[in-house]
Amino acid sequence: MGIAKFLSNLLVAIVLIGIICVFEIKHWPAGASVAGILLGYLGKDLKYSFEDLRDPIAWRISKRKLERGDIIQNKTEVRISFAYLYRIKVGNRYFLVKNSRGTEKYQPVGGVYKFYYSEKYLLKKRFHVMDDNKVPIDNSSRDDYRLRMENGFLLDFVDRFNCSDADRENIKNIGREFREELIDSGILNWNTIRYRYCGRHMSELKFGEHFQIYELLLADIVELLPTEQQLLDLQHLMEQKTNQYYFASKEEIDSLGINTAEGKLQEFIADHTKKILEENETALMHDIEHVNEIFTVHL
């Protein structure tokens, strides 16, 4: 789409330049002026098309469009939430846990990345990041990648997040949330897990209705690779009756739990759960370091 638009605009620009040349040669200034005005408008569109073609990453395109429309400026406050989510699948069902912040909805195991002390100092110094004022700060949410900053810092902030020497949790060792949600809670009794990095889901920069602020959301998706015994443990959990966790089908996740045929009209599955579906893996970003690598983590 980006290439087609760029080539289309380029062709029109060439035609308009030709018209200007003809009218100037013939000393018909009116036609040349009209063509010149049209070329002026098209020139800006051609420039934008070239920028989007040169940098086709969706969230960056969305950022530029908001800036071009003067909807946001460098000083506009934006919110980021950068997390990782586990795809844990048993048969045709996905293992979800109940949200711990009282939404009463089920969601994938996982959580927001955390940064360490030296990184916290760097982020404040370089990007003037602020704590997220939309989620209460407690022991669970302190020092995590739910932050606010000015839009002008966003590109460099994401580059820093992707930097290999950033002092933070990284995809090689994301056992913390797994341990807190499933081991410490007594649901499972495992010492080690293996997982594959599937790719990254990154939203466009857009206005979030829940928190009433422009947001950029990142989720790294990993797939649990259970041993035979671990798979038996998960199958045993499927036989239990509890509200701590839920094994959801793809159809339930797609509809967020709503089933009109059975008269179930209340959502009970969080909307970000769709990001872990196998069918959505092709839509993930795969040009990220370590994608498809397998990691072993001791809990």
C-alpha cells in the first residue's frame, strides 16, 4: 500500500511538472500557476509517502500521522506499557489466570517488564519519564514499564528499551511473573520452565479510551514448552473447579467470553488475551533479536 501510494503520487507529480513546462514554454502562466499550486499540495503528500515508505513500522507511521495533523506535539504526554505474555496451550484451550487488580477478567500469565536501579536513573535523566498515574503504585507495580513521558522522547525511549545493555528484565529471563502467578499462588509446583520467543505485538500510538491518554502498548509473546510431566500437571488442572484460572477456547477469547447463543452477555476475558492466539502469530513483529529462540528459566 505504501509503495503504491508513493508511485501514484510520483506519477502525478511528473505529469504536473510536464504541464508546468509546457505552459511556461507557451507563455500560458495561468495554467502553470494552477499546476504549480497542485504540485505544492502534492509535494507534501509525496514527502509523507516517502517517509512512510522509508520507515514502514506501523506504530511510527501512526505517530507521524498524529504529528502531521497537529493532533499531538512533542510536548504531548503519552503513556507506555511494555509487557510479556505467555501462551500456555493444552489441547485446543489456552490457560488464563484471573486479573489480580480486581477486573474479574481472565488473562494470560505474564506482566509488565521491570527495570533495575541504574536503568531507572538513566530513564529519568534522559527521557524525564514519570510514574504511571493510571494504575496505583505498589510493590507489584513499582519500577515497571508503565510510564508517562513527552511524545518527543518516545522514539529514543523505544530504541533504549531495545538496547542490549538496558538494565532491565529481558526476554531471556522472564520467570518472575510466572513464579508469582502460578508457583507462589500454589497452582503449580515447578522449578524450571522452557519457552520460545514468538514475536512482538506493538500497538499503534492512539488515544486510549480507558485512561484517556495517547498510549503505546508493547507485548512480547512467548510460548511455554512443557515437559511431559508438566503437560500432565496442566491437564490435571483442567479437571479442577476453581475461579483462580480458566482454560479458554479460541472462540471464547475472540468474543471475550460473550456467548449470545447461551445468553452470556458479560465479558470475562481481557481483550489483550487475543495477542497470544496461535492464529495471530503471523501478525507479530519478527525482526526482533532472539525471536524463535528457546530459553530455560529456573524459578
